[in-house]
Amino acid sequence: MEKDVAIHEEAEAYGIDISLIRSNLRLTPAERLRRHDKALNTMNKLRAAMEKKRG
């Protein structure tokens, strides 16, 4: 157990947000896929808007 704590502390010191990982692992796989799809759709809309602005 102490090794797990050390690994988490090392990861956090490196800049990894362990709380985000934990919150995602609380979701079901289907919920994670829905979040992914929503983020992907948002990214695609932003990309299309940037391309439209550039001409």
C-alpha cells in the first residue's frame, strides 16, 4: 500500500491530476464513451470554425 501512495505522489509531482483519473474510473464504459464523443464533436466543430475563418 505504501508503494501505491508513493507512486501517486510521484505522479502528482510530475503534474498528473490523479483526481481526474479517479473520477473517470467511476464512470461506466458507456458514460466514458459518451463523454469522449461529446469532446470529439466539440473539437470537430472548433476545427471547422477555424478552417472557415481561415478561408
